[in-house]
Amino acid sequence: MDDAGPAVSEEGVDALLAAGILRRVEPDREAAERELAAARQHLSTADEIADVDEIAALAIAYEGARKAIRAHMRARGLRTVGGEGAHARTGEYGVAAFDQPHVAMHFRAFDDVRKLRNRSQYDAVPVEDADVTFALKHAREIVSAVETDLA
């Protein structure tokens, strides 16, 4: 694939498999499509409530990005190992799989959004408009990259 679209790195994914961060499962394209549809809906919902409830908008934008990455994993027959840190491992997969610079930055930002979301949810840290804008920007790009690669 050229620089105009995402290119999935097998090398990065293989390294995560070897490290025990991912495991192979039966690919499920139908479940992947449902999860990607949910990701799109989350982004739409986050856009709608961004001016009313920043904390919820951030959390929903994060969920949209996470579900898009999981949809990609499902389609390829991959799953993170369970337990504590599973969301962080989902982000690691995104960074490893989409390693071209023009999309990798959005997958790297996923972890920043995850940390923002965690602080707002668990430590009652306030969320600002800029945080929501940041989360939505990167979530949109993640969903778009997954859509392009799965098309």
C-alpha cells in the first residue's frame, strides 16, 4: 500500500504475539463490522454531547477508537490477553499494526486519550474542551484507518 492509506505491519504484530500480548483466535469479520459500526456511532454521539458533557464525550470518543482497533483485531483473528492492562495492550496493537507515520501518530495518541479518560473516570480530574477535541480528532483518524484497511 502507498503512503495515501494505512499499511498494516505484520512484523509489529508478530512481535506482540511472540511477547504474549496478543493471541490468535478465529477471525470474525461480521463481529468486526458490528464493532466498527458501534465505533462510528460512538463518534457521532461524542460529537453531539461534546458541548454539554465533556467527561462523557471524552469517554465515548475513547470507546469509539478502542472499538475500531478491536474490530481490526477481530477481522484478523487476534485478541489481546485479558486482565488488567487490556486496553493499553489494545493501543499497543494499534501502534504496532499501523506503523506508517501518517497514521501511527493517531494510534500513539490513543494511549494519551486512555490516560485522560482514566484520570477523569477514576481521579475526578476535569476534562476540558481541548481534551475532547484531541480525543475526537484522533478517534476519527483511527476509525478511518481501520475502515480503509478493512475495505
